[in-house]
Amino acid sequence: MRRSRGNTPNAKEEMTLLGHPILTVDDARAWEAQLFNGDPDKVWSAMTAAGSAIASAVIDDCDEMGGFPLAGRLLILAGKGHNGGDALLAAAEILARYPAARAEVMCVFPQNNWRPLARRAWRRFSAVGKGRVRRLSPLDLFPAGTRYTVALDGVFGFQFRPPLDARVQDLLEKVNRIPIRLRAAVDLPSAGVFKADFTYATGIVKTPALNTAVAGRVRYLDLGFFGPEAPGGNRVLTRSVIAPLAALRAPASDKRT
């Protein structure tokens, strides 16, 4: 619909029309620093929202492949940072929804090196999945016939700096060879090695996720990080942008409306 000159959209409406920004790693880091201002409670709130959104996305995407089985089996690759925490919180949500599901967790780094909120996510995950969680060592081998419903990659996010440790690369390559129905990366596929079917961009779509062959389908999970003051540049279409285009038009519509 055309707007009259007296009906110019304000900044908030323009934001809705344009969608949300796609940011470089440096810009995303700066935006999150401004958003959270070093407050761990704000970061934890964002992590729990991310975990819930990832869990819902996993279940939705499994629905396209026949549904998440009641006794599904999860593999969680947990790093020491917030991506690992997001993956653990997502797994906790899935275990809560599916009481017969089980999870195996590969802690890639010693837990005494984990960031505080990643350890907090581990405690929640362990409590929710009590009796249904098995912890794996990076030295463990995946025996022949090992299969998983879902693998969640939370080893590295956009804070990763090369080179990649040979031990971790070997682990990621082993996981790539295991039969897994759905492989999902949190934010970014770890070090460009993990091969994802879906990459769940939590809060912000970062440019590296759009420039790698191993990301699979990138799904933006809006966590409310942006308002009218969001930066310009390339955008990702949000549901609020797409929904009006999918709505039924009036029968008398033509190309001018």
C-alpha cells in the first residue's frame, strides 16, 4: 500500500519494515557489550532465552523429518563459553519436554576452565536431566553403530581465534562422520569444521555464518536485541516483515495496491 506524504513511517516503523541488522563479528561484540553493560544477570537472561529458542527450533526442524522421537538421543558438544552454555540450556529444555529422552555431553575443555555462566548452565542441565545424562571424555571413541537424533555444537562461537587445536579438530571431524538426524550449530559452526544442517543465529546474525559452506540453513532466533536505534546495513527479514506479504489481499486488489 502506498503511503501519503503525511503518513511517513517513524523510526520504529522503519525498523519493522527493514528487519534486523546482519553484523560483523566486531560490530556484534560491540553491540552486545553495549546491550549487557557487563551485567551477568542480563547475559544469563539472554542465554536462557537463547536456550529456549534453540530448543524450539530443534523440535520444529525435527518435525520436518518425522518429529523428535519420545526417546530421542542428544549429543552436546560443550565448550567453555556462552555458546556451550546456550547448547546446554537448549538440551535441558528438550529433556524437560521429552522425559524419555537422554543426552550425552562431550565437555571439550576441563570444566574448571569454563566461564561462570557456562558452569551455571551445566548445573541447570544436570538437574533437569538427572539420571538421563552421560558425560563423555574427548578421549572417548564413538563405537560403530553410534547414532543420535540431534547433535548440538556449542564448542566455539564468534570469539574463536585460530589456530584450532588438533585434538579438537579430530573430535569435530569424528562427529561429522557419525549418523545424526539433525546437526545444529549454536551461532556459528565451530571453527568452520563442524558440518551443520542448521545454524541457529541467536540474537544477532553474524556475517561469518553467511559465508561458510558448513553452516547449512541459517535460522535467525530473535531475542529482542534490537530496537529503533539498531545500526543500518544489510538486514535479515523478520516475521513481522514477511507476515503482511503472506496475508490474503482484498479481492479488488491490483498492482497499484
